[in-house]
Amino acid sequence: MKTLQQFALFLYFFMPMVKLAPPNKQSISFYDYGLATPEDTVFNQEYEDTIFKEDEDKPQDAVKNKENNGTIIFHENELQIQRDEEVPKASPTKDTDLPTCLQCACLSGSVYCEETDIESVPVLPKETGYLYARFNKIKKVKTSDFAEIPTLRRIDFTGNRIEEIEDGAFAKLTLLEELSLAENRLLKLPILPPKLTTFNANQNRIKSRGIKANAFKKLTNLSYLYLAQNALESVPLNLPESLRILHLQYNNITSISDDTFCKNNNTRYVRNRMDEIRMEGNPVILGKYPNAFICLKTLPIGSWF
């Protein structure tokens, strides 16, 4: 009992003299799960003075919670929504102002501009190899259209309204192998590139005077020539030896000569590669010109009597 009384006196006199150490101040980071997401960024109070001092006149809308313990929480989701609302909407752009590969389809060196109502040849990406611009409203092909695209191998302008092609339009296309100008309004042919293998000008308005005498002579790779449904009065001259298929049906051809397909001064000459000649729908009577076909392996299709 005496010992207990002594211990009580000790606590009574000496404990007030002992000063308890203050608790360690720690910066507490927390999330307000009602508003914030795990991606919210937490800033300590030591940055608060700097933030507000640098931008005192602007409201800090992103600050949602400011507690006495010195923690500020920015909500990135709400900031993103605010940014989206502030971005002005772009005004609509006319189709004619769009880059070619937005108005057309560009795939691995090929450009598809079919049925897009374009009225001129589109500006092509460099190294374009194939252009398909069928069924549009193109009226003219200029020299400048392909001046910077020497890599073209195939061009298809079928079903346009082309009336004029400048002579130099295809001159620099030394790799061009296939060219289609079918279903247009051409009156004459342009100068053709030397490596053509296929040329299609069906359904135009071409007359014989619209084809130069040596238009096909130097095309030593030309195998397929389609000139059906035009206004030709005669078979084109100087057809190359490489020719295999020739379509001339439904023109206005009235006569042919012994030199049209063969060589009148060489009876041994044989045109080995020619497989098909179509001349039906023309006024000419083929039976009147027996010597005109002696060098051919097969006779032309057309009216014989």
C-alpha cells in the first residue's frame, strides 16, 4: 500500500515536466472514390503556392478537393471533357478540296477514283503505278497531269467525257503498258507511249483523219488494239507485227487494200501473231478483197457477201 502511494506521488509531480514529442507530419495522399479515378494525379501542398501564384487570375476549375491536410486532387477525366468542349468544330470541306487519297482510295501504289464525279485528273502520289478513274466527268487530259509520275503502268479513263488530250500527256510515261480511253468523246488519238501492250479506245468519235499514219508503227509491244464503235473510214496504217487482237467492228470502213494486213510485194510473208480481227458492222464486203488476207492464219470476222 505504501509503495502504491509513492508511485502515485511520483506520477503527480514528475509527469507534467515530461513534454511529449509531437507526431510526425506526413503528407497524406488519398483518392475521393466518389469523383476521382485511379489515374488522378495527386499534388502535395508544397506545390499549391506555386500553382496559384503563377495563375492567380485564372480559376482552378480542375481542383475539386482542397483539404486542411494540404492535398489537391486534379480529375483528369473532367479536364479532358472540358478540353473537348472548348475545341472549335472544323467547318465542312468541299470534296474538291480534299487530298486525292481522301477523295479516292490509295492502296499499294494504286489510286482508285471511280464514280467520284471529278472533272480533272487528280494529283497523284509519287510512285503511283496504277490509276483507275472510270466513270467520272473528266473532259481534258493535260501534259502536266502526269509530268511527275513516270512510274505509271496502267491508266483507265473509261466512261468519262474526254474530248481533248494534249500530245505530250503520255509522252514521259515510258513504263505505261495499258491505257484505256474507252467510252469518251475523242475525235483524234494522242501520241502514245512506246511500251504499250494494250490500248482501248472503243466507243469514241474517232475518224481516220484523227489517227496519224505512224501512230502505231513504233509500238513494238502492242498486242491488243480496240477501236470498235468509232467513225473510222479505213483500217489504220502500219499496224505493228506484235499485234494479236484487233477490234474494228461497227465503224464506217468501206474498203481495204492488199497492204492493210499483208505485204503486197511479198507473197511469203505471214503475220504469225495475229489471232483475231473483228470487222462486223462495217459497210465493207470482205469477199471482194481475197488477197488482203493471204498472210493471216485466220480470216477476219465480218460480212463476206
